[in-house]
Amino acid sequence: MTRLIEYFDKFFRDNLLRLHLSDEAAAYLGNILLFLSALLVCVIIYYILKYFAIRIIKKIARKTASKWDDIMIDKKVFQRFTFLVPALILYGLAPPILADITNLGPIVQILIKIYIVFVIMLVISSFLNALHEIYLTYAISKIKPIKGYIQVVKIIMYIIVAVLVIAIFFNSSPWPLLTGMGAISAILLLIFKDTILGLVASIQLSTLDLVRPGDWIEMPKYSVDGTVMDINLTTVKVRNWDMTITTVPTYALIAESFQNWRGMEESGGRRIKRSVKINLHSVKFCTPEMLEKFSKIHLIRTYIEEKEKALKEYNSSHNIDNSVLVNGRRQTNLGVFRAYMIEYLKQNPKVNADMTLMVRQLQSTETGIPLEIYVFSHNKAWVKFEELQADIFDHILAIVPQFDLEVFQNRTIQDPKGVFQPIGG
């Protein structure tokens, strides 16, 4: 290579001397022409690599079964290597070519070094992007996202690149600069406060498995109610059910409370917990006529017969005077209705009978007796879940009058003066 440089140097110098230039001018211009020729060779090498070598690599990648090489091409790892090879060649050729040019040589060397540092940074950045994309092809990526760690590595790399560029520009060692950064650590902590908090939060979220991409979370403070799309170093991106997108600081998921519905999605069902209020005045003891009427309902026929037999035996054994309804134990229309609803829910194929299933009374209020349905739906999808919930309460509202019960509802009447006044149900 040295002989080749000497040959072209002599060639340019001899031709310039023929133009009646001085020895000094011929030597100076000859070195510049030699450097431009080397630069042209590097450009040619770049295009050869870009249009031939990369195409060959792409063809090989298409024929292989693995996906990692395709991802490396998509993230332009190999393409950015084509910028590095000519730069390294030029870096090797520049010193002997520009050795005689006192002013220009050092400047060109500095520029080439800075260029090489930036190209190496781009190659490493592309490689990290490809590494993350390859990681996403594995199932563990849904449980343990690493995007935050990739971003931390990039930040560290950017800091190192900045230090190296400054060191190259001033032709000094980078170690004093790195040591001196300790003096401005407080400023750096202030500047990168969110990044540092996000890094700690990302580690905690990943280690404790608090949230994953695809989880349904709720954070009312941030108007978040939807699916996690992405978790990175500083923000968590959530697509809400109204199709809006909300970004939340990553550290907010650690510093504040949020609700994650993953447990429900991984369980056997989704909970229905809703009540209907029964008018207090409609609750009564069951008469023989009422029991005969209720016995015709298929779901509770056996229940009524067995319950009535048990009550009669109890009252008989305790010498109860049945002429007074208060004495002894008796069935109520509300109790029979609760038994009916339990059987109805057990028979419903959309309800998971293996999970908690109950119909219970809550504390009575001035608006009636809340009768709560507490069951789990087999289908956890939102639309199907709401359909089942609506079907159950449609049935309750339609069947309540059959048990001589009333659903409490605030009603209005119009007095003769045309003023609407509310009355209890």
C-alpha cells in the first residue's frame, strides 16, 4: 500500500511540475489530489458494498429459516456497516498522504475519527434495535420486556460518544473528562431525573411482574382504562377503550396505585357484581296458594317441597301454633326468589358455576332491599360479558312480579297544579 501511495504521489507531482509549478506547490497540490483520489476510491468501495454485498446478504437471508438475519437487515445493521468500511480505509490512508500538509492533515484526521465514532454509534444502535426485535419473537418478551434496558444502554453509549468526540476534537485523553463528570453529577441527575426514575421503575415493573404489554390496566387519575401497548424507559403507552392513547410516566406505576385486570383474564371467569332493589313493602310470608303457584316453577319445585317439609317438621317438633304467622319458621316470597335465582344462575351455561356463585341481601336502605347477584362469567370478553349481565337482569326484572315482589323505583305523579312530585316505589 505504501508503494502504491508513493507511486501515485510521484505521478501527480511530476505532472504538476510539468505545468511549471514550484516544487512546494506541486507537492502540496499532489497530496491534495492523492487524498481526493483516496476519497473517491472509498466512495466507490461504499457503493460496491451497498449495491452488491448487501444484495448478496439479503438473498442469503431470504433463503435461511432463521428470522434474526432478516431482522438485522430490516434494522439496517449491515447497511450501516457499509459506511464504516470506507471510513476505516480512509483513516488508514490519510496519515501518509497528508503527512506533508501541516495545517490540513490534523483537521482531516480529527474529522475522520469523529465520523468513525458516529458510524460505530449508528451500527451499535441498529444492532440494539435488532436485538430487541429478535427478543420480541420469543414468548418471554410478553412477560419480561427489555425495551427500558435497551434505552439505558443507548443513553450510556450517547454519553460515551459525546465524551469521545470532545476528546478527539481537543486531541486529549477521554479519561480526565470521564473523571470530571463526577463534579457535574448533580446537574446530570437533575437533567436525567425522569430517565433515572424510569429506569428504576422499569426494573421494578419487570422484576415484580407488575405490568406487561397487553395487560388491561386502570388509572383514574390519568384517565387510563385500556390495554398497555408499550413500556419504555420514560413512558407507558396505553390504548384506551375509546381508542384514544394515553402516555403515563413509567415511575407513576410504582409511585401510585393502578388496577391490573390480568388476574381476571387469567382466571376462570369475569365477575358480575350488581344488585336490584326490592320494595320493602312487597316482602311477605308465603301463603299455601303462593307456595302452590311457586311449585309449578320447574327450577325450584324440589327446593320448595324439601324446604316446606323441613319447616313443617321443625314447627311440629316445637309445638308451634300455626294460626299465627309470626310463630315458627315460614318461607317468604323473597327467600323463594333468591333460591330461584341461584338455580337459574347454576343452570345458565354462560355462568361459571365452579367459581363463587351467590345471591345475597345487602343492607336495607330507604330505597329498598338491594339483592345482589355475585357470579362469574365464563366469557371474559367485554361485549359477551355485558350481554350476559344484561340477560340476567332482564330476566330478574321480568320475573320479579311472578313472586309477588316489586322492584323499587322512584316514580312521579302530576298533581292538579301540574307540578311533578316524586313518590316511593
